[in-house]
Amino acid sequence: MEQIKRQQSDSFDENKRKKIEYQIQVNRTGTYFEDLANETVYNIFDYLDSYDIYQGFSNLNSRFSSLLTELNPPVRINIPLMTSITFNGYTRKIILPNAQKTHSLRISNYFMYSNQVFTLLHQTCLRRLILENIEAQHLENIIHQLKPLLYLSSLSIITIDPVTDKNPIYLQIFQLPSLKYCKLSLGNSFFKKILVLANNIFSSIEYLIIDHEIYFHQLDAFFSYVPQLRHLSLNFLCKCEITANPLPSSMLNYVTHLFLKVDNHTELNDLEYLFASYFSSIHVLQISADDKCMSAHLWQRLILLYLPNLHVFDVLFDVHLQYPFDRYCYEYNVLPFTVPFWTERQWFFDLRSYQKRPRDRMVFYTTNPYRKTYNLCLKSLNTTMSNIHNYETVLKSVKHVQISNEMVMNQCIEYFPNATKLTLKDEYSTAVYDSIPFFLNRILPLQQLQILIIEFHNFPILNMIEILFIMPNLHTLTIQSMHVLFNENKTVLTQNEKFQSVSKTNCIRYVTFRDICTFNKVELLIMLFPRLQHLEINILKKDMKSILECLFNINNINTHNFVLLCFKRASRIHFQHFNSLVHTGLLRFHPKVKYFDGALYLWQ
């Protein structure tokens, strides 16, 4: 279904592109964008994010301002982080005038979920809704607002704190009449209460993704509400040791794709219960588990008994080695995965070992090209199964690469062409800092990286700039700390050629600084990242006033895009100190503030 939609969308976009090219050709004599006909401008708008349209065109002239209120349906609204003033204008010029034509709405702004700020009551034609960074306390109110949305077919919810009792949320979602796709990430509260078996409530959901914990003994009642399921993903399936699995009350006859990540208490007999009770019709199975579930003989038996239609068998088993000689036992145990039962089905595997404190680890996984994405931590990595299957050196499925030290970095023969996230662990010697960019270029394509995590302590700022210089498309940066030498004052650093180049070209919008961040370092960060929107730091109380005035100063050209500041590990003392700064008039501005889950959030 999704593929058909994409094909239709691609065809629709191609037709619009041709119309735009024709219109531009007709208007060759025109010099300015405003010479284009309204129809052409609307067609261009269809390719842009609604928030980008607002920022780019709302204040040009009266013609473009009026065009914003009559966007072509279906309208796709995006509400990212923005200031309150910007949100008010965005609501007045884009959201409300186009409410009846809005088919897709995405909210990722932390502070848009209360009744006073935003409501879904006007979005009566909404088909797709994505709610990110929502507090659990606001979720039930938002779910109540979904009832009148008769056309809503796709729903995604990600909370920033755990929902303690998820059952009321499930029940309200199951009653949405047109829902086909649902993705829920409601936090891990380890809530073990079971739903009542469905009686007269049956959901139309076909694609379901659960990214929080759910227990084996909860599944039977849960499944009774979703008889139309076709694709199911349970990304934290847990075994409750004190509760037996119930007798199954219904079979999920339409499920063809099953994706499971199970906890380390789950054993193969638990999975056998699932396959025998609910999933005999699956064609595609992807599973991540630990070594309790790693048995070629038992898997062969399960597949022959319960999974006659299985075409794709995609596994990743994390193996914990208690003693060094355990490695040889596991190498011997994987040999049965090479018998004809597996090779005739074109199911091939690889076994890799690496070091990870406090004990050695191995990972056993499927090498077929249909393998889904996964993370790989490189720590003295080597292959132990090359005699069983050709050793993979181009790992297309890895999206997140973690490199622990210079030995691994220097000796790595693997290449990760599709990686978008890189973590550099804190086990490097300072002598190799200058050579890091050279070696990284051999391991993964640096131009496409979007997220970088540097866990080095006291990492020199100039070395960090060298790394950022070769990663121009980063949007998120996390650093443990940043070391500034005595002779590297603000003036000297900002005149550095690489500093200026990175400052002009980088796309970084989200920065996390894990250690204590002083006012001087905040100044350097905003000069280095002038497009910064969200900063997460730990501070000393004495630096709060100067940091706030620096970041929320409307005359600071480096903070024009800045929206949200988060003081992590903030105590009530920090909150009280902020209030005293406001009440005594020591702050020249009054940002909005929220103290939540041990963190202090401030935004304009």
C-alpha cells in the first residue's frame, strides 16, 4: 500500500515539475521570482516545508502573504522548534487559514501541546499526525482530540517521559475509525497490567510499531483488538518471570511481516509460543536477541513446524563471553547454520567478535542484502567466521558506527556507505587527534553524516573544528567537553581560517555539551554554530545570568535562530536562582521556563 502511494506521489510530483519548468520557460523574459504566475508559485510551494514557506515568503509583500492563506491541498503542516512570536504569526498566516485543507501535521516542538497553545479541533480533514517530544501529562488530552478526526489513517506518538498506564491510551487509539498505521513510543514504565479482552472494539490498524516495553503475558489481550494487523514491530518485548503466558484466544491470520527485539530473559520456547499461537502466516521475520535464542537446530525445527511461508530470516544475536575459551564454543555452535537447510534458502550469516567492557562480546547476524539497519561498535573488531562465509567488508546496513580507539580506526578494513551517525568513544590517545579526519575518510562517507557524538574528555577545539570541516551536513552534535588552550582566546580562535569556514557553512542546529559548560565556551559555541536552535548543557549557577543574556539577546546576530535552552542535571536550586534573577529584575528579558524531569527548559 505504501509503495503504491509513493509511486502515485512520484508521478504527481513529476507532472508538477514539468509544469513548473514550462512556466519558467514561458517567463524567461521575467527577471524576478515575483513575475511567476500564482499557479507556478503554488506548485513550488508543494515542494517546500510549510514552515520554510512561512519564513521565506510571509514578510515579502502583500501578494505572497495572501498566497499563504490559500495553499493547494493537501497541505502539510510542520511545527518545529520556534519562538512564541514566530508561532503566533505562523498560526495566523498558515495553520488556521489552511486548517480545513491540512492532511498532514507534524509537531516536534516541546511546548505546543497544552490547550492554551495548540488544538487539533480545526484539523477535521487530517490524515497523518506525528506528535514528538510530548509530555505524558498532555497525551490523554491530545488523544481525546483525535476522536472527531474521521479520516486519520496514520498516527505516530513519541513521548519525552514514560506513560505509566498505557492501557487507556491503547483503548482510545483502537477506537479511531480509519487508522491504518500506528507508531507508539511511550517510554518504559514497566507497567504489567493486562487489557481486558476485546468485545466490541476492533481496530482497523494494519501497520503497528511499539517502541516501548510490552510483556509476553500482555500480548494476547492486546492482539484481540487488532485482528487486521499485517506488519508488526515490537522493539522491546519483555518476559515477566512471575507470569505465565496465557492461552491464545485469537490468531493473527494476516500478519506477514514481524520485527522483534526481545530482552535477555527471553528464550526460544517463548518465541515458539508466539509463532505457534499467532504468527504462522509470516513471510518476513527480523529478530534481535541474545545468545539464549541462538540455536540452529531449534530454529530449524521452529521454522519447519510453525513458519511454512517464511521467506526472509533476518537475525542479530548479541553474545556475551564469560571466559576467553567461550569464543571457541560459540564458533563451533554456529557451524550448523551452514547446512543445506540454510544455504538453500540463501540465508547466510557472519560472526564477529569485539571487546566491550566488562567482558568480550560477539555478534551473530544475517548478511543478506535485505538485512535491516543496525548499529556496530568497533572495538578490536575481527571476524571469526570467514571460513564459513565470505567476510563482508562493505556493510550497507549499518547506520550508526561507534569507533572506540585509534587501533580500530587505523586497522579497520570495513566500509559503511550508508552510515549517517558516528560516535567516537573516549579511548583515543591525544597523539592521534590530528590524524582522525584522515582515517575516518577511509571508513565512511563523511559528507552524508548527520549526527556526530564525540566522547573525548578535554578535546581541543581546533581538533574538533578539523573534524567538523569535513562533515558539512551535520545537524546534531554531542560533545563530552571542549578544551581551549590559554593562548586560544576568543579573538584568536574566531580569526582562524577553519573556524570561519565552519561557522559560515555548517548546518548544525542541535548541540549537547555533557560536561560543565562555562560562559566563555557558550560564546564560542554560538559563534561557531550561528544556526543553532537547541542547546543542552550543564552549568554552574554563577554562569546562569551571563549565559542567558548571551543566548536570548535579540541583538546578537549569532543567536537569531536560537529557540530552546536546556540546563541538564539542574536542581531546584537552579530553578530558584532563575526565578530570583527574574523577580529582582537582573534579567533584561523574561523567557518562558519549565522545570521537568531534572532539567530546566527555557525558550523565547
